[in-house]
Amino acid sequence: MRRRTLLVALAGLAVVVAAGSAVVLWPQPPSRITRGNFDQIRGGMTRVEVHALLGPPGDYATGDTEIDWDSHDKGKRFLLSNNPETWRLMPDVWGGDRARVMVVYYTNGTVVGAKYSPVRRVDQGPLDRLLWRAKRQWRRWFPE
């Protein structure tokens, strides 16, 4: 009887570990955060049009990233007006494995400016990458 209970418990644990690994390692769809999509953003576009182009704002990176200062374009494409009171207080931000994009809107919901910042993945070992993805998934399920 004890042996049977132990085997059932081990089988259950194996199923839980396999399911957890599948969730953490599930492949991500191709990133829409590209320079080509960013170049299509124009002043006066609506927030809905920008979201149709880039998807909903969020962090789509599959690993830890840092700004790539070697290819950073030093604020190019930032079209801010002289009146900051017309901007939204919180811009929309997208993060991916190759770039971060920030879009600032007027209070009427049209684009006032956009910024593209190239990023690069931080070198990580397999265990560090697995832990990073597990922590990220945990934060998605249980936001603070």
C-alpha cells in the first residue's frame, strides 16, 4: 500500500513538473516590435492604430535585456510638442528582445511622439534563463 501511494505521488509530481515546464517554455509568437513597424508610426495616429500595428503594450522579451548603446539612435524620431500638458501622463511602452518602443499621446489620444531604443539580450545560462522565465510568468499571474 505504501509503495502504491509513493508511485502515485511521484507520478503526480512528474505531471505537475511537466505542465509547469510547458507553461514556462511555451514558444512566443514572432515579435511585432521591429524597426519597420516603428517607422510606420506617424504623428496624429490614434492609439487604436498604434496598437493594431504593434499589439497591446507590454513586455514581450524572452530573456533579460539591456539597452544596446552601440546602436542607440540618441532620441531620433521623438516629435514632442512644446506643451507637455497636452501629453498623456503614462506613455505606452513595448519591450522585446531587439527593441523597446515608447509612444506618447496627446490627451485626445493621437500620437505626439515615439522613441525606438535597440536592446540586446543579456548572456544567461540555461538555469538563469529558466528562472527568469518562471519569475516573469509568476508576475503575470500574480501582479503586485
